[in-house]
Amino acid sequence: MSLNATLAAVTDRIIERSRPTREAYLARMRAAASKGPARAHLSCSGQAHAYAATGPDQETLATGTGGHLGIVTAYNDMLSAHQPFETYPMLIREAVREAGGTAQVAGGVPAMCDGITQGEAGMELSLFSRDSIAMSVGIALSHNVFDATVFLGVCDKIVPGLVIGAQAFGHLPAVFLPAGPMTSGLSNDEKAQIRQKFAKGEIGRDELLKAEMAAYHGPGTCTFYGTANTNQMLMEFMGLHLPGSSFVNPGTELRDALTREGAKRALSLSALGNHYTPTCDILDEKAFVNGMVGLMATGGSTNLLIHLIAMARAGGIILDWQDFSEISDVVPLLARVYPNGLADVNHFHAAGGLGYMIGQLLENGYLHPDTKTVTGEGLGAYLMEPFLDGGALTWRKGTTESLNDKIVRPASDPFQKTGGLARLTGNLGTGVMKISAVAEEHRVVEAPVRVFHDQDEAKAAFKAGELDEGDVVIVVRFQGPKANGMPELHSMTPFLSIMQGRGQKVALVTDGRMSGASGKVPSAIHVVPEALDGGAIAKLQDGDVVRVDAVSGDLEVLTEGVLDRPAATADLTSYRHGTGRELFALFRNSVTSADTGATVFGV
């Protein structure tokens, strides 16, 4: 089937919009590639420094031509998703030696967990950690001794930061190697119910902790479909993972085999081989459109509305929220994974997973089929699934039918005919809403507002019984990137769900973030301009009537005279110090708006 007309038009518009910056970026990458492998240009002392700790690989590095692979790792053993990376460098070195090459850990990047920092001061560093990670990639690869790269990272800001960094070295091939999700524990739905009981005061902290420990119980990514697992989906849709590798559990023979094969594949794509495939050629405009399609079709995290824009700009490609909105209007929602359904990512993978979905989307004209990937030309290879045959890794054709239509469906019978995200705009500014988990009857809320300057104020009002009656739009402002780094506001989710559950019409409007676990409450998030940047959200007062309409796409204050008021101010001094926040003043002062990627980097 031919490509959907809307996707074709959006792609053409992106190409034309990006032409000057994309051409300049590609010219820089071609110039870097033309210099050839950098090791040959090092002084003898420089080479000796680079090879001093490589043990049995010293001679091969000094005289061989098999290629040298740089490993950039987000390993730490505090985060479950990144703990499996501890053993990856050993597996990678062994694999590339078999192929006649060598590998070194080029450097590490920081990896923090949004789950651990929810509601804490550390969350204010989360978004900025993405650009810090990209800078760390630059430092890791600055020695200029590698022919290809592999990137080890999974979670929320880590993968986008690694992609941004990888594009600064876009003349080098790159393969992203995931760790996979932890095995299924306590169901996400049961965990959410227990959190609501705790918020109501019906159970104690000991029961809450017991449930959380049963849910987050071992190595691997959290099993709900939040930002971390959305990242993994994107790496497959955009061609930087090996086919079918995103959701293979850690600690398995198949996971290790995919790691070894990914390392060999990266080395084979270098300029020393016959299939030179630099990252800059994989991550083109079509790849980013495919990524946006995957985001809509799976009901993925709203964080990617920020990250994909920043990732694309690192390669000279200019995306905007209108592109996302138009793609969402035509791409069907094919998956229900928690919080959009009861299944977790392991259930999703078993039901057909990404291979099945990519097949459905290709067959029905919703993906560009002709992109370059780490497997070669085109997305056809991503219909295959990996397995072990006598201990050897191979691929076979994946399922062409859903194995559970409560989790994944064909494009001919989707969960809904449009994607999982909506763009809202009006006199309050522009925001976005994840609607894949929001029931149709909750997608329009028109009600008086209650205004708060942080989520703790809102939670205190709920506990005091101030939000017990009537429909209400909760406004939490001064939460944008310039104000305090744009933390996620998920600690509000339990009480907002309680309000909705007892029959109140409730919505959230904020210049902060909610991401992939925003749940069933309609939430207009990422509102721009933010309150600290002249946004109309700063002019609202308690009692003003606001309409949040995900059907028509309206975000409007209906009370007359609001826009003529002076903007409110907020005391932000508490956001300036402690838990490392003082180190990020430069970021707060120079960050761009959410709709341009909330980044400190230019195009």
C-alpha cells in the first residue's frame, strides 16, 4: 500500500522546513568522515595512552585493521534498568575479538530514575540530565579513536541524551543495545489501586512498600509503558536496535546473544568495512516520522513530544507539535499497555509486540518502508523475531496475527482510529494531552480552576478536603523548564484519580510534565509559554472558568478580562539550591521552550 497522504505531506514539510540546518549538519558529518579513522593521526604517545590498558588487544590496536568499537554506557547498579549493563563490556569485547576487532569503554554517562525522584528535589534535574548525558557522550568520544559505537542505555532521559550525543558524532555508525524489561511482578493495575488506597488513608505505609517492592522486584526496565519503554520502541521503529530486541528480558541467553550480535553489527557498519552506514544517514526525516508514528500507534509517553524534537534538532531536523498532531489524527492506536490497558510490556511482547505492529503499519501505509537501519535498507527486517537455534542467534518471521486482541490489534480493527496524543491550543497557550488512557466521557472538562504553584500545595488542598466537591480544573504553574527544570508531577495522579472516581469532572493544566504514566485524568501538560516566560497561565485566579477540550483541541479561559490582568509571580528561591540544583542555573537560564525541545543546544 502507498504511504498515507498525511504522512507524506508532513514528511515533505519537515524536509523543506529543515533543509538549511539539515544540509549544514550533513556537510559537517561528511567532512568528519572524510578524515578517515582517527587513530592513525594520533601521536605515538597519544596512541600509547589510548592502548595502555587494553591488555591482550594492544597489538591488534596498534597494527590491526579490524576496527575499534567505542562503548558508551549508562551502567550503574542502583537503577534496575541499567544494572544489567555491568557485564555488557565483557560480552562486547569477546564478540568483536571474534570478528577481528577491538572494543573499549569510551566513557560513562549519568543515569537517574524519574521513579525514584518523583516528588523530590532531584526530579528538577531530570530533564536537564538529558543534555548533560549528550555532553558526556561528547567527552567520551572526544579522544577520536573509534570506528563505530554502541550505546548502552534504557530509561527516560538516557536514550534521548545518547541519541543527541551520537548525532554529534554522526559520521560514526551506532547501535543501541537495550537491557530489556524486568519479568512481570505485581500487576501495574493492582499497584495503582494500592497507591490510591494509601492516598485515601485506607492502608499504611508498610502495605504500600510491600506492594511497590513486589512490582519493582528485579533487574530490567519497569514493565509499564512509560518513557523508558517508549524509548525502546522508538529505537526499533527508527532503526537503531536489532529487530525484536527491545523487550527481551535481561539475564537470558537470548539477551546476551543479541548484545554480542549488536556489537559485531556496529563494527561491520564502519568505514573500514563494505557497508558503511553512519548514524547521520539512519536518523533522517523519514526515521523521525516513523518514530512519531510509533509513538501514536502505541500510545507512548508524552515526554517524547519534547525529546523527539530535541533529538531531531541535533541532526538539523526541525519538528513541531503540529507535525505530531497531524500524524496522531491519521494513525490508529493499535496497543493497550498499562497505563492505557491492563497488560505490561512483557504481555505486549508475547502478544506479537513491535514486529507485529510494524508489519501492520507498513502494510497499511503508515510507515516509511525505505529507511536505512542498522540491519540494512528498509524496515522489512523488523518484522522478524530473534531466537536461538542450537545456541546460535537467528531470526524468523514474526506473527502476522495478534495473539491477544485485548493488547494488540490489526490496523483494520484498532482500539481507536486516531493516535494516543492530542494538541490543545487557545488563549491559554499550547499544550498536549495523552488521550489513549482517557475515556471519551472525560475528554472535555469546563470548570472553575484552583491554582497552585507546586504539586505539594495541590496535595495539601486535597487532604484538607478543599477539592471534595464540584467539577474543577487543577492548575499547577511555575513548573516549566525555565522555572525549575520541568519536573514530572506524578505524585498528583492518585488523588486526581480518586476525584474522578467519585464522579467529579476534573482536569489538570500545567506547564510541567506528566509523561507516560499520566493515566485516566485529562491533563493538558507542557503548556507554552510557561508561567515564567509570559504565559497566560500566570494570569489565572481561583474561580476563573477554563475549558480543556481534547476533542476540539481547545485550551481556553472563558472568564472575561483574565488576559488583561498582570501576571502572577512566584517565589522560586526554594528551587535554586539543594540536591545539586545550584549546579544547573545555567540550564534554567538558557533552556528553550518545551515545544522546541526544552534544550540548551541550538540547531
